[in-house]
Amino acid sequence: MNSVDIENAVTILRKGGLVAFPTETVYGLGADASNAAALEKIFLVKGRPIEHPLIVHIASLELAAQWSVSISPLAERLAQAFWPGPLTLILRRAPHVLDRVTGGQDTIGLRVPRHPLAQKLLHAFGGGIAAPSANRFGHISPTTAGAVIEELGSVVDLVLEGGSCEVGLESTIVDMSTDMPVILRPGAITPADIEAVLHCAVATSRQDAPRVSGMMQIHYAPQTRAQLISPHSLTLFLQRVPTEDLPIACLARRHPVWQRDKLTWVIMPERPKDYAHELYRVLRYVDKSGFKRIVIEAVPEDPAWDAIRDRLQRATGGRVLHVDLI
Ligand code: TXA
Ligand code: MG
């Protein structure tokens, strides 16, 4: 990546075009957050419902005051601890912020990403870049430039190549717009990380969250039917899969104890950080490989796995199956 690409990207953004760019979480589909027509294109290209708000990416914390009217001392503490990084803060919006960004709510999502290319782009552009994940609505977020091209291809004016995303899952979203911090979406920054900085407990919300597309039950979903199976049921479940449901892919953190024809076993990493990095890439790969079903071994209940468990539940529709339930 050279400075010509960044210059090119900035020119496109200034003209109201779309630039897909890497962040350390997933690739974003970026547009000038102050240009209503450009924002319109994001919704069109993604097929995203218009009331779903967008995260505005900025180069540094100093710029947050341009987008939010009140940044509480606690919010500022979080920003200082985790920006640049995989954290989105929901704050009270400034009056000029377009409704297309906020979905008509009185809050705005702000993030300072740390990927060097995102940093370069934001510094060169100067303004805010509104960017959802660079996938079609409901699909798996892209973690490589190739995946962005697969998702959006020619409808994007430019895709900046920034390698494979370090984290691999979307940012942690924390609502700091009221006195009570609430985690709206789990991510690489955990509740414990946040509590250690705030010195107070944080709630995790699903029910009363504002409109967050990531909150929908089926989201980040592969096209192939995917199921979550408890580790102790896995072998029995696979033995019972009817022949008409083959070929089948199984994602598990261990080697198979048993093999069958037309069963492809994908060994997933042991550690949550590595698992997160791989998950969307693997899901995307198995989703386009002609399997009739994808079976995923449920991950540990430990909080370190929260973000992964959340995405797996969304990818599969929720319930962990135990064979005695089937
Ligand atoms: O890691 C990420 O957050 C990536 C990268 C590109 O930054 N972005 C991302 O954007 O995941 P998106 O649009 O796919 O998901 C952002 C989530 C959406 O579910 C949206 O509804 C929520 O953030 N959001 C944005 N603004 C909000 C607001 N004001 N209040 C509540 N939720 C908000
Ligand atoms: Mg998304």
C-alpha cells in the first residue's frame, strides 16, 4: 500500500464515493459521514434497512467532540484506554450529525480504529468516515480484501488491501450515552477489561438495546444451514446425520475420534484470540464449498469466549443442540 492509494481513497471519499478499508476488527465500507448522498449508497449497496445506524470512524479522540455533544469522564477514560482499538462508544450526538448516520436516534457510534491503513486514511481524510462491515446485509463480515471483493465486487469504488484483520470479529460496542455503561455487542475488549478501567460494573444488554443490527438473532450468518452442537454430543450427532445431508463440514477444536465419508473436519484454534481471528474466514470458506450442512462444536462458557459464542449463536440461530434433545 502506498500513498497514492490513500490519496486516491481520499479523493473518492470527497466526491461521495465508497471506499472499503481494513480495520483491526473487520473490513469497513466507508463513506464521508457528512455527505448524505454518499451514506445513501452504503445502504443501497449493502441492502441494509435504512433505520440501522452507522459507526463513524475518526482519526483520534480529539475529534470526538465534533461528533458528540457530551463525552462523560467515564467515556473519555474508556477512549483513552482503548483507542485506537476495537471499541465503539455510543455517545450523545452533536446536532449536525445526519439522521442517516444515527438512524434518527439521539446517539452516535464513534470508533478510532488502530489498523495502520485505517489510521493513514482517517488522518489524510480529516473528517469522519461512516462504515459498516463491508458485507451484504446479514452476511458474514469480511476479514480480508478478497472477501470484500467477493461480497461487494464492482459496486465499491476502491478496496484498500490491508491483509487479514488481526482481531477478526466486530468491535465491542459500549453505550456510554447515559449514566449506566452497557455493553451492546461483545468483542475483543471484554467486560473485565472495561470494568478494570471504569472501576464499576458494566451491564450487558440484549433486550432494551437501541436498534443495533448486530442484535438481530440471525445475523453474520452463512447461507448453508449451520448448527451448534455441544462437545460431548458431537460424535454421536455426526454419526446420525442422514446421508442426504452430506457432505458436511465440522468445525471443532480437536481432532476427530471417528471419520465418515463426506465429512470434512476443520480443526479450529484452541485459544479464543486465534479462534476469533480464524472464524469468519473459515465460515466463509466452508459456506462456499458446497456442503449441505455446517456443524460447529460449541465453545467454552468462559467469558473469554463471549464474543465468539455470540457470533456463533447468531450464525446458527441460537440454541446449542445436545444429542439427547434431537
Ligand atoms: O468492528 C466494527 O465495529 C466494524 C468496523 C468496520 O468498524 N463495523 C461494524 O459496523 O461492525 P456494522 O454497521 O456492521 O455494525 C455496527 C453496529 C450496528 O449493529 C449498528 O446498529 C450499531 O453498531 N450502532 C451504530 N450506531 C449506533 C447507535 N447510535 N446506537 C446503537 N447502536 C449503534
Ligand atoms: Mg455488520
